[in-house]
Amino acid sequence: MDITTIIGIIVAAIGLLGGMYFKGVPFSNLANPAALFIIFVGTTGAVINATPKKDLVKIGALFKLALFGRKQDDNLLLVKQFVDYAQIAREEGLLSLEGTINGIADPFIKRSMGLLMTGQDVEFVKSFLKKVTEPLSKKGVLLKSEALNFIETSL
């Protein structure tokens, strides 16, 4: 769980408990199911009302990301994969990676490697990938693009 998530939960709890204290409401009122229902369902309704539909459909993934974070192992595995590809390309040449393309599960990486294998100019591939990943980079999804820049640089 990210530190900002923890801070947000603490600030919300302080706001709730502080409001009850200043209003003179006993804290035992929180054990009231009706009060909890009003707090959580009311807050959920306000969030739904204030959030565009295109963002609202991603709420489950965002909660999962906020509570559990990203799997660092996946990111490290991806970086290791690209380091291995770069090593093979340096030692045996770029075309020696052709056999590994079929084993790549990620469609973005598979497509990118395929472009390199077809003999496309590295600058063309780089500009194409930047155009493809530009909408994602605005949202912070940048690791694959950076990893592809890494392998392109090492060629």
C-alpha cells in the first residue's frame, strides 16, 4: 500500500472523528449500522456522481493499485528480458532474435520486436512506438516504452 493511501485514510478518519468530537456526538454512534451505511454509501454516490464514466469503469483496477501497488517482480522481469534481448542482439545480431518473437506473450512487445525484425529503420520504429505510447505516457504507463528505448539504445 502506498504511503499516500495510508495518509488519505488517516486524514479521512481524523476528519470524521474530529467532526464528531466538535459536534459533541459520542463515538459509540459509529457502531450504528445506519450511520456507517450513510457514510460509505453516501461517499460512494458522491464519487460516482463526480467521476466521468470512462474513468469510473477503471475504479476496480485503481483500488487494486492503491491497496496493493504494482508487482515489482513483473517490472524487474520485463527489464531482465530486455537486457537479455540486447545481449543476444549484440553478440549474434538483431536477426537472431527472430526465434524469440513467437515466445513473447505481450502483444505490444511482440509487435515492436517484429518491426525491428522486418528491417525497419530504428528511427522509424522509435517514432512509431512513441506515437503508440504517447496516450499511455500521459497516464503514467511508461515502463514498456522505456524498456524498448533501452533495447533500441543498446543496438
